[in-house]
Amino acid sequence: MLKFENTSNARKLLIASLLAGSIVGCGGQGDDGKIFGPPGAGGAANPGPAGAAPALGAAAAFGGFGGGAGMTNQGTSTVITGAAGQPVSIGTTGASTTMTGFHDTSVAYTPPPAAAGCTYTETTLNIGTVNGTIVTDAPPPTITCPLEGTVTTKAAADAAAAAALAAFNDLAGRPGATDPGANLGGLTLAPGIYKTASGAFLLTGSDLTLDALGNANAVWVFQMASTLTVGAAGAPRSVILAGGAQPKNVFWQVGSSATINAAGGGTMVGTIISSAATTFSTAGNATITTLNGRALALNASVTMVNTVINVPAP
């Protein structure tokens, strides 16, 4: 197993870049025919050894998706918005009653206790704003929100679920991964596919830096058979982008559950597609936790506590 923990950041980046290049170098252009170019060599045909970003399709506009189990917000600082000002969604294939602590901006809104508009079981202590729509199965959440919780929104939720599953399978099946060790804390990684023998990734101790080496189209794929854990007790961690890296090109394929900064705080980056639940922060924590990306859970719920999600533009 290759370890990077005891090297300097510059050496870590060099090693990761050389490893990524060697993966592609075996067999000329690699299995997918894509070559990772030198720094500054961008272009749609040059996303790096990870290949092109997966097609998110109907799931691209979603900041959060809770399978058939729904989503829960606690706290009053949660906001799901488009990073470029575009309208976004959250949703579930389940009933509208499985979404709690949210409202959207599709119609005029009155906050609790005199709640009105497209509100989903909000209280004065649990208010989450979605700058767009909330997409679920029936029934409509309120009488003042007749266009949500319908056959149409159920179809949209089903399409998003199918697209998220297809992306998950795409990411899980990509070959040629490098093992950087189970703890990503303190590493600087070049674009590529990363997987650890333990099947789980941690991000603790220090932050993770993703360096695109000047290539704005560079892609990272992190493959996990089991869990993703970011941060430790009292010590949130962040993903830092460098060299032109973009949140829309970072992907976390999680075979079971993802726990993001249970202590609150920190900035996570990328699209997280988990088979089981994804959780941000801990109930009662007022510190804002940020995700520049998406949280898509295939078979379980997404739970947020004072969480801000900035969804990348497609």
C-alpha cells in the first residue's frame, strides 16, 4: 500500500501526479483513451486519468436527495442554493411528509408559526430555505402549494433517483485507482481515481487539497466500498481546491454512509452519492457546515443541521 502521510505537500503532489500518469501510461493512452496533459492543458477531451465527469442528468439540479426516505433539517441557517444563482431542488421518491424542516421559493412564503407557501413541517427552530423547488410524491405539502407533491413531481423524483444510481454505478466501476491510504488528511492529490484497501476514507487531522495543475476540466473520483467520514470530534475538516479545480468535477462514491463534519463547520467539496444515509453536523450545533456540491443518498435519508449547500452549475 502506498502512503503519502510522511512527505511534504510538494512531494505528495508529485507522487500522486506520477502515479496518475503511470496508470494512464500502461497501454499507451489507457483504457478510456484519455491522457492527463501537462499543467495548463485544459479542454473537454482532457479531464485527466479519472475520465470525464459522469452524466448526472436529472439529478444535476438537486442539492440533496433522500432516496425514498426523505430529508430532515434542524436549525435555522440551512440554505440550498445554486452556486451560479440557478434554481435548484431537493427531494425524495417518498411522500412529501418525509421532508421536514424545509420550505422553497416557488411561491410566496410566510415563516412559522404562521407558515404558508411550500413549507414542509417547519417550526420556528427548524427552517431550511431551498432556492427552487422540493420534489416528492403526494400529497401536496400545504394547500398553498398545489404544484408540489403531485404526479409530476413524483416523476421528476424518480428520474433523479435513476440518474443518481446510474452515476453511482459509473463511478464505482471505473478502473485504475490509486491507494493514497485511508486518511486523506494532509494530502495534496492530483486528478485521478482514488480507492483504499480498507474500503473507507477518512478526512481527519488536516485538510485535503485537490490540485488541478492548471486544468479546469480535471476530475477526481473517490471510490468507497463502505463509509466516508470527514472531520473528528471538535475538529471539522475541509477540502481545498487549487490550480483551477472545480467543485463540479469532484465525486465521492460511498458504498454505505457518509458523515460530514459532525462537529459542525468546515467546507466539503463535490458530489456525494451514498448508498446509505448522509449526515451533516449534529443536532444543536449552530456552526454552519458547508458543501459546495450535492448530497445524493440512494436508499436512505439526508440529514442537515445548519448546512449550506452551493450546487454547482451544470
